[in-house]
Amino acid sequence: MGKFDIGGIDDVIHGRFRLGIMAYLADAEVADFNELKAALQATQGNLSIHLRKLEEAGYIAIDKSFLNRRPLTRARMTPKGRVAFADYLDAIAKLVSD
């Protein structure tokens, strides 16, 4: 077995829901809360916690507004998040190929 280095795995992204959020946003650019909730089959509370962790890391930005007097929460990946996600995918690929 080659050199095994798990140190490149970003713990913020590595959780199942956070990885799902990042993968979804990498493709969708922007997604509203209910769209992410349905796609990830997450509860409202669980999704909120994981979005907050990604936002605190600077990987996503959350925009809150109103649409027809109803709250609208939208998430998008930041440039820092795109770099972190690409680095994460590279680290996983290296682990698998080594």
C-alpha cells in the first residue's frame, strides 16, 4: 500500500449532509432551502445545522429574503467553497487511487 494520508480530508465537508449540500450546489449554483431539504431527504433542523456549519467555514453564503410574504432562504457556494470542494474531491481521489 502506498502512502496513506487522510489529512487532506476536510472535516467540514466530509459529513454526509454537508457533502451532499456541496455537491448539489456545485451543480445548481443556487438552491433554496426546500429544494435542498427535498434533494437530501433532510429534516428542517438537520439541514439548518449543516448549512450553518458550511456558512461558518465560508464555504457557502446564505441569502434570506421574502417572496410573496413568505421567507425564502437560498444557499450558494462561495469561491472559497469551490476551492475547498475541489481540494476535497482531489484528496478522496488520491486516497482511492493510492
